[in-house]
Amino acid sequence: MAKRSNKRTLGQALTDVIAPLAPSLALGREVAMTQRAVLRQRAAHYQGAGRTARGSDFRINRTDAIEAARADSARLSWIGRDMLRNNPRAVKIRRQLVGNVVGAGIQPTVAWKGKAEDPRKAQLEEIIRRHCLTTDWDTDGMRSMLGQQGLGFGTIVGDGEVLFRRRWRRTGDGFVLPFQVQVMEADFLNRDIDGDLGGGRYAVQGIEFDRIGRRVAYHLYSEHPGGWRGGIPKTTRVTAENVIHAFEATRPGQQRGVTWFAPVITLLHELQKYQDGQVKRQEIAALFAGIMTSAKPAEELDGEIGTLEAGTILQIGEDEGMEFTEPPSVEGYEPFMRITDRTIAAGMGITYEALTGDYSNVNYTSGRMGRMDVDPNVRDWQQNLMIAQVCARFAGWIAEGAALAADIPANLYEIGWTPPVRPVIDPTKDYKAGETATRSGQKSRRQLVREQGGDPAKIEAEIAEERAWARSAGLVFTSDAGASATSAGDTGGDSKKDEDNGQD
């Protein structure tokens, strides 16, 4: 599109040069160019192809995913950070997305493949609890692995991408596993290392690939290039096995992420300025004022004008007058804000209600429909972004560390990940629907537990332990129909009696 615009500019410039010398020739050239443009428009079978005047502002290019973001991705992330500092809508969107996708954390679970009585299973779970679920996991000593998940995903929303770096530790450092993890902004990637590196290797903005396109290393600054020390920090080549680069790829071949605010960043900015203008307008309108006109000199009126208070009666002369300012109205303000907020929420993959907190027009059906729109996005980001790109690599690091520190082979177990529970809209309806699905055989109980963010193995173990304790204590609860029937001496399974007693 840019090239075609330049050609028209050059052509017009040439016509302007010819016009003073040969007006007729210039006129004929202008007519011919206009006819050519009309013919090109008629030749377009698709209006959206951008050959007509209505589509002239489309940004048409054929660059790949890398080149499309090369010039703007860093600048967009910096603007996104400014939004997160100063724009309340951007702050709410980020918090809402992090809360939905990560929440308090995507929990690790150990599926043991060896013998159930093997003490190494409990040992591994203790290692995860003491190292991964404490601040020992973090190089800054501030977050557990679960806290880093939230920080990392929030950074992906704002910057489009995030880095996790594994840093090995000595045995004498006193950690259960011999490593810690550092969360890093993508600014640490040295973008100047770009292009052919020789030997079949090449780099894309600090990411090194081998001859078959596998990531083999990351070229990272030793400190943030925007830090207080200034200057250009030293660059270190870190092998790919010690770095996780997480981002949402929206095009094949994409190697760097782009802030999720990109489609709505201008709208967010302009809407905030509009709202600030409305606030200032009403602030000025609240400055109630009166304008008094009189034939007397201004200095003679200073002592005559009293203070305007509730119930005050002003007495003015025949040659005097008083007019009061009228505050401007705000007609159309709320509908405009509501519609624009809906557009922003749709662009960010959340509902209008989640963005604004306005649930005044929501009932169970509309709330459920909103969840039906948002939940697929949440599951996608949980499974294909956080678990596949981040948590699965965390599991690999944990397995390597456990093998070194406790001699627990990785082939004896598998670490799974359970996303946080999604809050139900109406428990009386949603839980009943889940019960119906399990009774009819459409879902297993374990599947239902997983969908609600629980760990089936842990829940079943707790139920078994609870029921064993209840039997030993001689307690009977209606939630355990088998125990109720046994305690009543009923071996015949009288379903009618169970129904009357409210037992399941």
C-alpha cells in the first residue's frame, strides 16, 4: 500500500512539473491516470481487497509474522506498560485475565507409576511442596512457582511475551532442588543479534536457531537495558534448555509475541481522554457562578454584593441584573461509554460485565451465555499457553532437579497440572447439572472434578479417609448411602426407603 501511494505522489509531481510548460499534455495525463484508477477499481471482484476508495486505508502487506512485528512490537509493549500504569481499564483487564486463567496458581500433581508403597512418591511430593510452592523457587525470593505463573501470564498480556530462566545453584546454597527460576521481561533479549550467524545457525531478535529451525540459545542482557545504570549491558548466550519463552502465536512462523492490547490500545487511550474531559467539564460546571450587571462602578459594588447561601434573598436595583451559569448536560455519555467498553472487552476476550463490574442487566441465562463465550478462551490459554509452554517445562526442570538431588528417576512418575476452579454462576443449578451428567454416564466424576479445577486423586483420598474416620467414630451421614444402609442393618438396598430419607 505504501509503494502504491508513493507512485501516485511521484506521478502527481511529474504532472505538476509538466503543467506550466505543456498544460494540454498535463491535462491529458491527469485524465488518463484518472481513467486508469477507475478501471482498476472496476477490476476488483472483492470490495474488501482494498482497491476502492472505501478500502484505501487498509494496511496491506505480505510480510511474514516476524517482519510484521519487527518494527512495532517493542514500542507497543512500552505503550502497554504505560496503559497498565495509568489506564484503569487496562489494569482491570489484566487482573481479570490473570484471575481467570491462573488465579491462585495452576497446581502440580504427581501421578506415580511405580509401586504405591514406594516411599519416593511421598519424598517427591515433599520436595515440590518445600521448594516449588515456597519462595525458594524464585531468584528474587518473593514468589512461589504459582506466583510466578501469575506474574508471567500478566506480563504476556501486557508485553506479549515473557522469559523464565533457570539458574543453577550449588549444593551449599541450601535449596531442596539445585536451581531457582527468574522471571524476565523480553527486553532482556538482545534484538541486535539478528540474521545469519554462520554454520547454518541464524538469529531472530536475540533468539538463536539451528539449521533445522530449532531454538538452541537465547542472547540475554546481563541486566535490564532500561535500568538505572544506563549504557549497554553485557550479552550472555544462554542455552535453550535453561530458558522458557512463552507467548501466544497468532500466525504460523511467529517467533516473538505482541501485546494483547494492540487491537484496542488506541481506543483505550482515546476513551480515557474522553472520560477525563467529561469529568473536567462537570468539575467546571460545579463551580456555580453568577454574573451581575450594573451601571455603578465596580468599586462601589464590592460592599453591596453579599454571600449566596441557602434561602438568601438578593436585592438589586432597577439598573442591575443577575444571570447564573447553567451547567452543561451529559446526554449520551453513558450509552457511548457502554458501547465502547463492550468493544474493548470483546477485543480482549472478556465480557463487558467483567470489564466494568456492571451486572445490572444480567440474569442467570445471560451470565451463563457470557461464560460460554469466555470459558473456551480461558481453557485455551490455560492448556495451550500456560500448561503447554510454561508448566510442562517447569515439570522437566523439577524432574532433572529431583534426579540430581534425591535420585528419583523421572520415569517413575508424571507431573500433571490442575487449573484453578472456575466459580459457578448458580450452585443450585450448576451442581445439579453436573450430577445429572454423571448419573446419565455423559461424564465421569473425575472428569467433572477436573473441569471444576480439582484434583480427583486428592479428593478421593480425602473422601476415603473421611469415611474411614466416620465409621471408626460411629458417625453416619446422609452423603454416604452405603454407610447409612449398613448402620441401619439394611442389606436389601431399599431404594424407596433411601429416597424417603433423602439419601443418595
